[in-house]
Amino acid sequence: TITRTAFIGLGIMGGPMAANLVRADYDVTGYDMSREAVERLVAAGGRAAASVPEAVAGADVVITMLPDSPQVEEVAFGGDGLLEHGKPGMFHVDMSTIKPETSCRVAQAATIKGIRPLDAPVSGGERGAVDGTLSIMAGGHADDFEALRPLFGVLGTTVRHVGPSGAGQTVKAANQLVVGGIFGLVAEAIVLLEASGVDPESGLDVLAGGLAGSRILELRRHSMIKREFAPGFRIDLHHKDMGIVLAAARRAGVALPLTGLVAELMAAAKAQGHGHLDHSALLKVIERING
Ligand code: NAD
């Protein structure tokens, strides 16, 4: 049974995920560039490591939860990387949202070292990370996924194996284009209702109960109408994700016209200085277009 877990990247998502593993009696050693993030894990009952090699030494499974592809490559590759220091048979589960092609490259290098790779990005936000109710979409070997099912069960409720290496990231890309698109459209609905003199609260209440209903309308319509944009999921990260979506579309040889528009709105939000705000702040961009 798996007990020794290294957790690298203890931010908004990784911090509470690692703490949930500690609570479920996993032996968790954490590493993050930020000393404070590591100290929060220690306060939750985990162990501290001062480097990637130290975290990975003797681990049965290493989880990475880092911002983007370059950070995952940095932590995976090189003399100080987890592929160099992990023991053969160790699992590497990358739960960050990164490019599918980067996942495939990391997975290939892992396999050469006898390390068992899974890309397992998540959806459900900080709330889902804290509550252990994430959606987890995993790419890699089905046997490796099955071996880690108990661990995934600690972190999430909707847990699926979706295909070979990279498939988890492709599903996450699809998720991000849908989420971005819905936020953009809810923003447009609010602008239309307000400009027409109709109360947006009662308007969106009706939408939430009908065919237009969605988790986003359910959870975020009140905060959007009140213009509360504390993250949550930052525009900066969703902007990064739209880049991943468009790169994946280009590799797959398909055109995604609405996704392109949403990506540009996300870029506008970032350019207007809203990168640190929640992605629901797309509303600010739609408002600005309207004067
Ligand atoms: P975050 O910025 O809060 O956390 C990332 C952590 O990684 C930070 O603590 C940072 O210090 C650490 N880090 C960066 N580079 C490092 C390195 N080279 N070595 C060690 N530590 C390093 O980000 P987050 O919100 O936790 O997101 C992590 C990933 O999960 C991202 O890919 C994001 O897109 C994805 N994600 C986030 C959410 C969300 O709602 N926040 C939801 C789903 C998926």
C-alpha cells in the first residue's frame, strides 16, 4: 500500500490537497519554493523538505501541483529533478494544468526511468481542494490509475481515467474552454439585463433554474452581480489555460472559433490589469466594451 507521498507545489490547490492526504493517514513530505507554504503543511501534520530530491527520496508517489508547463518541466527534469531522484516503480502524478504535449514528454522520460506517470489535472477550484470534492481526469496506464484510485478518492469525488498520457490534460482543456465561455456569456446576460432596466438577480435566478442552468450560474451569479471578484481562480491562470486550449486545438488540427473569442476576452482582462482577479471578472471586460 502507498503511504510515502511527496507533494511538490503547495499553493491554493496543492496546500489543501496535501493536507487532506495527511488527514487520510498518508505520510506526506512537501516541497514548495515558498517556505511559508511548506510551513502550512507542517502545521497540518506533514513533513518539510528543502528541495525536490529531499522530498522525493524514498517516495512511493510524487504529486506535482505547479502553475504551468515550465515549472513542471523544471521540477521533473535535470539533475535536481524528480525523475533523477525518484526510485523505479514510483508514481509521478502531475495534477497541474499544463500542455498535453508537455505531459506526454514528461511521461515518456518517466517511463524510461521506470517511473509510472499519470497526468491528472483537476476541476472544482479551491473549495473542491479543501473539501476533497475535486473532479479528477487522469491520463496514463489504466493499471497505474487503478493503483492510485484510493489516493484520488481522498482528493476528489468524480474521478475518471480518460485515456493515455496527455488525455487528462486534453479533457481539462475542454473543461477550461467551456468554463471560460460560460463566464463570458453570463457576463453578457448581466450587462443586457442591467442595461434594459431588469433586475439581474431575479433574471439570473430564472436562468439558473432552466436549461441555461449551470454550476457557474448557481455558485457565481450573486458575486458577479455584486462585482465581487476576489479569486477563486485567477484571470492569469485562465489566460494561461486558454493558451493551452488553443495550442491543443492547433495540434489536433481543429478550429474552435468561440474559444478563440473567449481567449481574446481573457487576454483583454489581463491587459486591463485584472490578472489577479477571479475569472468571473470577464464581466469587467464586457462592461468596458459597452462604454
Ligand atoms: P498557486 O500559484 O497558488 O500554487 C502554485 C505553487 O507552486 C506555489 O505555492 C509556488 O510557490 C509553487 N511553485 C512554483 N514553481 C515552483 C517550483 N519550481 N518548485 C517548487 N514550487 C514551485 O496555483 P494554484 O491555484 O494552486 O494552481 C496550481 C495548478 O492547478 C495550476 O496549473 C492551475 O491552473 C491548476 N488549477 C487551479 C485551480 C484553482 O481554482 N486555483 C483549479 C483547478 C486547477
